[in-house]
Amino acid sequence: STCAFVRDIAQVISAKTGSQKESKSSISRVSVGKQFSGQLQKLRRRIDETHPHYVRCIKPNEQLQPNHFDSNIVVDQLRCGGILEAIRVSRAGFPQRYAFDHFVA
């Protein structure tokens, strides 16, 4: 192709298919379950290395004017952020928050 972008993509694809053709044995191929397990372990390691803190900011109105709350906008943000679901679960009798160590043990 005359387009550099298309040539680059073709090279990447041919490199990937070339490496796949070398391993025809089903023993040497990685199963979907094994790939998922590896990705999950990698994600767990990454989560364990971080200490995330979340601050949820709610826009009170589209104009961002002080002391003016548009209830529809606020409720939509709370619903999309999962806040209302967390409150519903808490009210249903699951208010306990266990430390991570409690689940690992």
C-alpha cells in the first residue's frame, strides 16, 4: 500500500500471524482460561500496589451557580456513580465494610 499507516498495520498483523504459525501444537498455545487467569493475577497485583482514594464531585446544575440545585441532574449523577445502589444495599441490611485482610484470610 502507499499509505504508511496501512503498511504499519499490515506489518504488525503479519508479525502476529507469523508467530502464531510457529506453534501449531495445542500444548504450546495458551488457552482462554489461562489468559484470563494471567490477566486477573496481573490486575490483582496492580490493585494491591495502589492505594486509591475516590472523591465524587457532583455538579449541582448545568450553569454551576452556587446555591441552586437541579434535582434531576444531581440524581442522575448519583445513579450513574453507583451511590444510590450503595445506599440501597446498605439499607437492605449490609452496612458492614470489611477490611481487605478479612476476605483474604
